[in-house]
Amino acid sequence: MKKALMSLAKFIPVALIIIVLISTLTGFKAEMFVSECASSLRTDEPGGNKKNSGEGHICAAPLVTFQLNQNQDNQNNQNNQNNNQAITSLYNNPLTGLNTIDDISLNRPVAVSINNQRDALPTNATNGISQADIVYELLVESGITRLVALYQDFSSVGVVGSIRSVRHYTVEIAEAYNAILVHTGGSPLGLEEIEKRNITSLDEISGKYTQLFKRDTGRVPGEVLPEYQSVTTNGLSVSQWLSASEVKKTHDNNYKHALTFTDNPIPNGEKASTVDVKFSSVKSSSFTYDAARKIYNMSQYGSQFKDANNNSPVAFTNLLILEVPITDLVGHGEGSGRQDMNTVGSGKGYFISGGQYVQINWLRASKSSQFTYTLENGNPLELGQGKTYIGLVPPDMNISFN
């Protein structure tokens, strides 16, 4: 009996090693509980006799039990998830102030010149517009407006369009954000500015980027659009092409974003449940505040403006209405009615967010500078976290709040 127990005692260390290895491979943690005898198993006297009390008693083999427990592993997994959340919360979109999973802060945004002419919109909808981080609306000829949509991450946007030509002042807006400009042709002065200012331009009409564009003359149900109103692109296609190209895709490391954000941008403003902005005798834009979601839904041409990709309303956390000098453009080989818009210098405007509005000042030092904004007391303006609409209007146009 004594020899059997001694053999068992010698076998236990090996058994422990095997069990620990098995528990490690299976992902469980083994917790050992060993019952000690009154006197430990020692063989320092001949025959393995004990020196302590209980002479002639051989200690029973240690009792070893294992608790296979995943609780600690589950806790570790939870801690890892919390750590990942903490890491991702450090990233944000510099155009919206919202958190992002990936660090896209140094991405050069994509700026797209988008059609906003009534007869080119299918049921008052534009593809991909609801996913833009910032949308500019500005006058072109004949009192109509065009949109410049900025996307910090263009890869998941889907179809975008229809895409139209640029003007020199839309080129300046793209340059203010160091953006990659997507368009189909442009005015003579607009194309001249692209060349002169070395703007990164993906121009459909140039024929160099045919794989990025599609002409869809049937975009409006029941109608056949003119070719120039039919051009669309796709966010994934453009992003994949850019990834494989030699185009510079990120800002320099020392690039500073001008916009700042806060949870409560207008603590004490005037009430603005609805906002109406008149660009011309043929074009107005209206915004209605949704207090539950803290956003402004956009309407134009008598109905709500929507995204043709998903039927989502086009909505914004922030509205910036900036008064800028606009005159008829003379010379430069331009056609009749082309506009000149001065976006360099300073001017007045309105900031609307959270159901309120305040008057502001805007400043832009040069064509390559970002826009900056201050309150009337001179303090820097902070936007609400979310998407922003920026309307560039003549100073004599009517803006009303209700």
C-alpha cells in the first residue's frame, strides 16, 4: 500500500502538467486546490518514514481539484472591448465632430459638384447627398443653384450625382478644404483656376477617368435627360481608384482643421423653428426644425429634399447662411449670366442650430484658406456635432426665421 501511494505521489506532478496543458489549449483556466496532509510527504528518512507526529502513518496522496472557469476570460474579453471603444472614441470626423471607428482625420475630403436644377432631380431627390458631411449651395447662372458636397470618407457613399461642371468659386471652396474635386467640365475661368492652382481634379469630360463615371439619361422616371445632366459616379469606385493611384490622399501631418464643435452651440439665441433662404426669384431653400432629433430637414421646389439612394431626408445639425458679394462675371470667355462670387475677405451671416439662430461674421484670408467664423462679440464659433449646410447668398436676398 505504501509503495502504491508513493508511486501515485510521483505521478501527480506529471498529471498536473498534462491537465494544465489541456486547460490552456481549450481556453479554460484551471484553478487548483490542494489539500495538505498533517505532515507533508517527505522521503528524507530511510524507507520514507516520517519524522513528525503520526509515526508510521503515510500521508494520503494530495487531493487535487480543478475548477474550469471562463468567468475571467469573459471579463478579459469585456475589458478588451471597453479598451477598443476607448481607442475608437479618440477618433472623429473633422467635418462633423462625430466619433469614427477609424482615424480619417487626415483624409483629404472629396468635393463633388452636384446638379440642383429642378428638371434634373428625380422626385426632388439627389443621389448620395444625405451622406455628405458638408453641403454648400450657391448660385450659378439664371438664378439656379448648384451644390458642392464634401465627404471625409467617400468609400461607402454609393451612387452620387448627377454631377455637373464647376465654376471658379466652387474650385475655391474645394481648395479651402484641400479636397479632391470631382466634376464634369467647368466654366472657362473654373478650368483655368484648376490648372493654375494645381487642384486635384477628377474631370469626367476629360476622358481620363472613364471607369469612375456613368451617364444615365434615364435617371428621371419617364424622361430622357440631356447627356450633361446624366453623369453619376460611385464612392467605392472613386476610393478604390484613388487608393491605387499616385494622387496624394492625405493632408500633411501639420494640417490644422478650422472647424470646432460642441454639444451646445447656441445657449442663448433667437428662435428658429423654420428658416427660409431666398437665393433668387426662381430658387429658395427651406429648413424645418425637428426638435426630437435636433436637426433641420431641408425642402426645396415645394417638397422635402431626399436622397435617391435610400429615400432619406436631407437634414443638417447646423445651418450657416453667409452673405457674399455676387455680381455678373465679365470677360474670361464666359457666357451670358455667369456669376462672380467673392469668397475671400470677410462678411456677415447667420448660424442656426438647435432651434435657434445668432448673427455671425465669416473670414477667409485667401483662396487657399479655410473659412473661419466668429460670434458678434468676437469669440470663435463652435458648431454642433453633425452635418452642416452652408448657403452662399447675395447680401440683398431675403432670409426669414419663424
